[in-house]
Amino acid sequence: QKEVEQNSGPLSVPEGAIASLNCTYSDRGSQSFFWYRQYSGKSPELIMFIYSNGDKEDGRFTAQLNKASQYVSLLIRDSQPSDSATYLCAVNENREDKIIFGKGTRLHILP
Amino acid sequence: DVKVTQSSRYLVKRTGEKVFLECVQDMDHENMFWYRQDPGLGLRLIYFSYDVKMKEKGDIPEGYSVSREKKERFSLILESASTNQTSMYLCASLVAGAYNEQFFGPGTRLTVL
């Protein structure tokens, strides 16, 4: 059973600090990795994807991938109260064009 | 921008009713998906489709069926709604290619009484 694991949280971070969200996955053949943000009562919104080892930066967000350790993370710099949401990690099974989702980490930014 | 729309944001139905949830995407994506999302259980895949008239069971297909008569439209059908099908239903479409990004519709909150 292919799995994507995340700490459910809540993760509480002071406003202005760096929030670090982590995710591990079981399928070594996974190729693409995604971070979705989901506000309460809303649908998931794709905010980052990464496919190569290393870091990928987009504004205040940095995705980090380490395929050897089967680990992907999301860093949010200068955290804002509007970043408070659930963050879903997702991994692509290229063979079937399916996405496997983690259950999400709840992030709470403290004003 | 990719646009995925769902027919209703909120729906209330009675036990035993037949329920249709519709999803439309405007980006000519081949792959479409139906999920349900429940607290503590995360997103669970019900059915998906790679092409018109093609469908594949996901992890929890029991009690559901789907229809894909046109590429842009993917319908989820609850043949006889039950209270345990009260949930948030999310449709998604996927850009098949190098990275396979998946985009979600706004969701339908279904309550079965």
C-alpha cells in the first residue's frame, strides 16, 4: 500500500517566523511531489510542485525534495495569519497518473 | 487558468434518493477524478477516468457509479443515497504530462438525511 505520511498537527508558528511542514512517502518510484493548501470548507489549491532533488522557491514558499530519504518539505517564510490552513502533501504515481494524498497538517499562525 | 466547476456547492438529499454530482473542466484534460473528504480520513479516491467512456475504481467505489460521456464532464452518481455518504465531494482534473498537476473544483457538501 503506497502511503504519504504527514503529522496532523496542529503546528503553531508565530507570525513572521518560518513554518516547516514535512512529508514522507513510501513509493521510491514517485516522480512528482505537490503541496496543496486547503482553507476550512474550501477545496485544495495547488501551491507548489517539485520533481528534482533540492529546493524550489516561489515567493515565500520553498519546497525541498530528498528522494534518497523519501522526504519532501514545505517552508513558509515570514508566516502570515492568512497562511493558517491545512497543507496536503501529494505524490504522483506516474505509472497510473494517480495522485496519492497525505491527510494533511493543520498550520496555525499566531498573530 | 484551469477551471473546474461543480454543479452545486451544497446539496441536501433524503435516504434512498438517486443523486447526481456533476463536474466540468475547461482545459481539455484527459484525466478526471472524484474524491470524498471526511474529517480524520483525508481525501479518498472514489473513481477516476482516463478518457471518454473509460472509468476506473478508486479506493472506495462501493455505493457510487460514474459517467463520462464527454471529455469535459465527469458525473458521480449515488444510486441510493445513504447517511454514511454525507461528505464533501471533490472533483479534480489532471494535466497528464511531465508533472501531472491536479486541480480541484470548489467541492459539493452533500448531506443525506
